[in-house]
Amino acid sequence: MKSMKPMMTLLCAAQFCLATMASAAPLSITLPPETAAFKPSALPGYQLAQQKCSICHSADYIAFQPPGLSLAQWTAEAGKMQHVYGAPISDQDVSMIGAYLAVTYGSAKASDAEVQAASNPVAAQPPAVPAAKADPMALLQNNACLSCHAIDHKVVGPAYHDVAARYVNDPQALTKVTSSIQHGGSGKWGDIPMPPFAQLSAEDLQTLTTFILSR
């Protein structure tokens, strides 16, 4: 009968390796800070790209696309993000982002009639019936706020409950939080920057700020 000693030695070695792996500290990887940025533009699609495209990918993704794409091609690319990858952007956002990308990175010009129409879709529509006061949860969802925040736990940014707790005794809370939403910034809750939401109306800003501070 063959000796079982070699087999027992291998089993002991394997057990020792598994125990060592189990007791080892988890590997921590620190990524370098994001340095890529969208090229500035006066077109409204620039703000939307900063706010919504940055949720899913770096601005470097734009630079990897073929140069000289047309308005139709860039709009189709933005539409793909919406329909294929589930990006939190509306059809109107797609048009505006496509116009910005086509002018800034492609072959279109800001003075083109198609670019003007895509960048100002509301101007081409008849006056709308005044809408009811905006629902805060609808504003959060439509502006992709819930991709980075939650009510009661940290996601990318702080929980709204924690924001409310920080400002509970601050008489300037409404002004400070409104400014943070409108202008963005970094450093208050860590190194990850918050993009500006300059397109929000004063009423929408007040609705969001009041909702957040009441959590």
C-alpha cells in the first residue's frame, strides 16, 4: 500500500494557502483623479453633457469617436446612449447634446439652422399650458440626481438625509444647498465633483432644495 504522506502534505499546504488568503486584507485600488473634461460651449447641450453623460463615462469617450461627425451622426450617438444603454436622458436632451457635440467635436456650425432648432427645441413649440408645480421625485429622476444620491444612504454623493442633518441649524441652508445644486462643486463631501444644474428654473431649484433639507 502506497504511503499517504505526500497526499497529506499537499492537502496541508492547500489548507495553509486558503487560510492565508482568507486572512489577507482586501485589495484596495485607488484610481487616479478624473482630468478629462468636455470642451466648453455656450450651447445648452454643454451643461447637459456635463451633468448626464459624465454619469456613465469620461469625457475621453468623446475624443475616441471619429473626427468630423455630422449633426445627424452625433445625435444618433446620443440616442444610442438613451435607447441601448439606458442613459437617463430625454429625447429633447438627445437633440441638445447631439447639437453641442456636432459643433464642438464634429463638422456642424453653431449658426446652422438645424443646430439652432436642436439647441432650442422649446422655442419652436407653441406656448404650453402652465404646468402644475413640479414633483420633487420627478425632478430628481428627470435630472439623473438619483444616479448619484439616495434618500437614506450614500451612493456616489451623500445621502439627502446626511445633507439635511449637516444644515439643520444653518440659517443659510436654503441658499447654500440651492447654490450647490445650481453651480456644482467639489470638496464638501469628498473629491468627486458634482456637476452644475444651471438649466433648472428658480422654482425647480427651490423645490429640490426644500425636499432635500426636509429629509
